[in-house]
Amino acid sequence: MRAEAQAHIDQINAATQLLRRFLDWDRALKRLGELNEQVEDSALWDDPKAAQDVMRERRRLEEAIEATRKIETELKDTVELIEMAEVEGDQGLIDDGGRVLAELAEKAERDKVAALLAGEADANNSYIEVNAGAGGTESQDWAGMLHRMYSRWAERHGMKVELIDHHSGEQAGIKSVTMLIKGENAYGYAKTESGVHRLVRISPYDSAARRHTSFASVWVYPEVDENIDIDISESELRIDTYRASGAGGQHVNTTDSAVRITHIPTNIVVQCQNQRSQHKNRAEAMKQLKARLYEAELQKREAEASASAASKTDIGWGHQIRSYVLQPYQLVKDLRTGVTSTAPGDVLDGDLDRFMAAALSQRVTGEKVDVEDVD
């Protein structure tokens, strides 16, 4: 077996093993049988919402199980075909088998990521907040670059981006921004991006052309579904209004239309200024607050809390999840998974799928990778 073909085989086996582990294979098969019995019971349809939940869970399990079985069967058949071709010396058939393995490896990776997006809120739309760290213009420009990166990533996947809150930097970039990414599995993909992001480059704002290191934090949380009830007492809220600072016309800039809400028990702060109406901004801010509280509850349920813990630390050295080096060499390195890219321009243009997939897999395996940061 050629080394390239064996590498594809190893990749496919790793993907299917992860899928089996994630599904808890024996438990998943038993649960699918139980769901099939429920679907056959006519009484289920007396409660349409419960029936929809059962059908949704059944479809997810069925698709994940069938996809895993299909990959394993195709891998077995292809390996047998290549082994037979090697015995017979049929180079054409060997080459065909190698191409099939390459395609199957790509499919296994896609199916693996799709199956991993099965969390309670993974299918929801997602809020992404970006905040500049200390460092003035440098960090604010970096925060602006991250805002663009996530916007481009969303556009690559056919998702819509809605600006919720925006505070411009003094000279360039942004102090903070909140956007809502609308699309299938938006939160499931983006949730692994929470944390501190570090940039190393020759500063365009330094007349001496020195290398600068900048930090910005990213916080990701799901939009709350209307069916999810989050109880918030008015007595737990502090609501402030202020004049919007962004573009939006004379009305926005001359009235206290922007709204900031602080949830006193948790000290969570949300704000919105994208609407001209204070009432609409308050409603949107309340949606954000509910989403933040819901995300906090989801984090409590997760066995792995390291990602969220990292995102809540200081925006500076020792807390970054990913480093982006533009000078003197070109490299992006994820400090959780070890995934790298030598094309930071592509990454900053939204090419994030490899990083997200690796982080999703790590949340399932719990495996820690010893990764050194780049200089």
C-alpha cells in the first residue's frame, strides 16, 4: 500500500472512530430503536411539538449512523480493491483506488464535522463579539481585522451578517463590535472561536516600522430560540441609555437611542445601538442578554469548560488561543490544537474551517496538545 493511500486510510479511520466515540455507538443504536418505536406510536402525534422533537432527534441519529456505516463499508471495499490490484499489478486500478480514498477522506471529514454539530444550540444563529485589548490604535485595528474575518467567513458559508453594536476606534479599527451571524449551524461552527487572538506584524502606524504584538478577544454565544424560556427579573437589571456613536443619520446621533443593559447577578453587559428607536434597541439588547445567560448555562453542562475559561481571561499574554504572524514570516497557529496555516491572508479572509473542525474534534476527544506559541 502506498504511503499516500495509507495516510488517507488512517485519516478515514480516525474520523469514523471519532464519530463512533461521539455518538456513543451502542447507546446511539439503542436510542434510535427507541425513537423508531415512538414514531410508530400514533399517540405521539397528539403533541405536535414533542413529535417534531422526536423526529428531529431520530433524523440526526439516523443520518450520523448511516453516514458512518457507509464510510466504513466504502473504505473496506476500496482497500480490498487496491490490494487485489496490487497482486495483479494493475496500476490503473491502483490509481483509481487512490483517488477514491482521497475523495472518501474528504467526505469523512465533512461528515465528521456535520455530526459534531449536534449540541443543544449548535443549529442556532450566533452572536460574535470582538473587543480590542490594551494598546490603543494597534489593538483596535486588529479588532477591526477580526470583525472582517468573521464577516467573510459567514459570507463564504452563505450566512447573513447583521451589525448589532459598533464602537469605532479613535484613529482606526474598532473598540468593540457585536454582530449576529444568521445561518444553519452558525453557533455550532463559531463557538470554538471564543478566546484571545494575538497578532504580530510590522505596524502601519509606527513610523519606525517596528514589530508590534496586539490582542483582541472574541466571545461567541447562540441566539436564543423563541421556544427557550429564560426568566429575567427586572430588579436584576440596570438599564442605561446613551447617544449612538455610529452612522445612522441625525436622529441616531442626537437622541439617547442606544441601550446598555447590565445583568447585576452575573455582571453580564450587553448593548445595542443599530436601531433608531430606543425601544427596538432595548428589545435587541434583551435578546442578547437572554442569549448570554443561555450560553452560560450550556457551558455549565459541558464536560469541557476550557474554551470558555480561556475567553474570560485577560486580553493579553498567556491567554491567547491563536496567533497570527504577518512579519517576519507568515504563519497562523492555533495553540489548542496545533493546526497551522502558512497563508494568513486566506485565514484573515475567512478561511477558518480547518481551525474550527479541529477544535470541535478536540471538544469530543478531550485530548490536549502541547503547542508552543510562535515568536
